[in-house]
Amino acid sequence: MTMYAPTLLELQRAVRGDLLGLADGGAAEYVMPEGLAPQARFAIYRNTVNSTLLKALQLSYPAVQALVGEEFFEGAARLFIEQCPPSHAQLDNYGATFPDFLAQMPEAASLDYLPDTARLEWAVNGVLHAPDARPLDLQRLGRLNDSGLKSVRFVPNTTVRLLQSDYPVDAIWRAVLTRDDGALADINLASGPVWLHVYRSTTGAEVRQIAEWQWRFATALFAGRPLHGALAGAPNREVHVWLASLLASGCFTEVRMSNQACGPTIGSQAT
């Protein structure tokens, strides 16, 4: 009787299923024992995979681990790995839903600030690992008249994030990572909410508090709203200074006219 030979894709899917403990495994039947049972062989690789994914989460969420302790973090991470295996080969992208997972964990229910602290850490992780992009060429904006300027839509830089939390997660994040127990003890969890601007500088990721109107204005621009729409409700005397700050810090890579869904852009030149 001829043994069925799987295709390469079928074999890859079976190996992935066995390594991640999924139902669509079954690669063991194609493994030669040679002194060690197939399942025992896969167990070695499965342990390596789980250890690698755990390490990836530890690197992305160091403040969360410090807050809950290594043992609790490892237990939560292994549950997350079991329920949410990676769908992408790049480990820097693994763990995006970990904050939501923590928010649903009964064991972490008393730590109301923990999910948002994790969301801040993921924003920092995203800022640090985002690909470099050339900032918007500001001289090109000067070619537009007043009507054109009001109708432009800005394309955000991937090295920038905006975050809002009911808790002072930026203070928690800093105090934990700097191991400043005094600063951590002085944090008032009721002092929120906070609106945060996370961006990449020449020295790494920066996290700064901004006013609510600044956050709402920037969020509107990041969502692709035309400038004139984002300006509605913003303080006239301050919004232009804030817009200039966003532009000068490289928060945008290009702009499109509001009546152009696709098509020519005004922005950074191709590298």
C-alpha cells in the first residue's frame, strides 16, 4: 500500500498545527521515529516555539511584567499564546491583542490600569519598530492657497501613536521602568484621564501628555479628516501652533486633497 505524500503546503500547515497545539496538526505521522517518538520530537520544538513567543511578549511588555511579577506574567502570557497563536512570521508584530486579553482576565480584574499600561507599551513598541519614513516636505504646502490648505488630508507617519487612558499610565510606565518606587507610590490613579502623544525621536520613543483638544485635533487628522473639519472646535489661538508642532516633528508623510480618494499626493519624495 502506497503511503500518501502530502504537499509542501499541507506539511507546513500540519507542522504549524503541531507546534502551536492546534487542531489541524497531524505532522507526526510523517516523522521517522529513529529512536525518539515523533510526538517527543515535536515537544522539543514546541517548547522552543513557546519560549520564543514568551520572550517576545516579555520584550514588548516589560512594565506590565514588572507590575504583576514574573510568575503571573508568564502564566498570562502562556494562556495568551495558547489562545492567540501568531499569524505573522515577524515577532515584533506579535502581542497586539495582549492588552485586550489582560482586560478579560479575571485574575487581573483588580488592576484596572493594567490593560491601558499594556496599550501604552504596545504603542511604544510600534513606534520603535515602525519602518522609517521621510517626513512631509513642508515646502510643498506653501504652494497651496488658503482654500487648498483647508481641504488637505494628512497621511500619518507610522512612527507616531495617539493614546487616551482614564489612568496616568505614562507616569506608571516611567516609574516602573526606571524602578522609581517613590514615584510609583506617589501616583494617584484618580488623577486621570490622560491624552498621550507617542513618537520616535533620535533617542528612542517619547511619551508626552497633551491637552484633550490637542489629542482630538491630531486624532482627526490621523483619521484622514480634512484640515477644515479638524479645525472645528479647536482653540483658534493655539491650534496653529499645535499644527506647526505636529508638522515640524514629522508626524505626517504626505497630504492629499479632500476630493481625491486616490491619485496624486503632495508629500515626501520616494526614497
